[in-house]
Amino acid sequence: MSKRDDLVEYTGDEDLLFLDEECFDAAIVGVTERCGQVNTVCYRTGKIIEILIQNGMDDEDAWEYYYFNIAGAWVGDRTPTFLNIYE
């Protein structure tokens, strides 16, 4: 079973919205819940950057791509959320 299938089964929410490319599934942290709002899939930002770099981007291009094409893309109430972990 895929991470996507696991989250849908866990939440019972078949309308969860994932990033199109399944390579980003490795960056999934879980699902965010807010009172009165729909569940959204949560991704770890640092892992997304790692994946972009592994796929041939340099650090600067990866961050630019992330901010413009991923974090900056609003696709409705189910737009995924992104977690920045500062350790």
C-alpha cells in the first residue's frame, strides 16, 4: 500500500490532495487538521528540497522552484501545507 493510500485509509478522506509527482511522497509528514476546515496533506519542506536536488537542481534553483511552483501554488481548500523544521 502506498503512503497516499495509507493516509486516505487513516483519515477516511478520499479527497485529500497530493503533489502530482509521487517522488514527493517521501516528504509527506502526515495530515493537518483545523477546526471547521478540511484536512490537508502536510509535506516537510526540507525533504522536498532534497528531492529536487536529487533530481538535478542546484540548491538555489530548488528553493526558487519550491517557492514559485509548490508553496506558491493555491489549488483550493485542499492545497497541501508545508512544514519547516528548524533544528
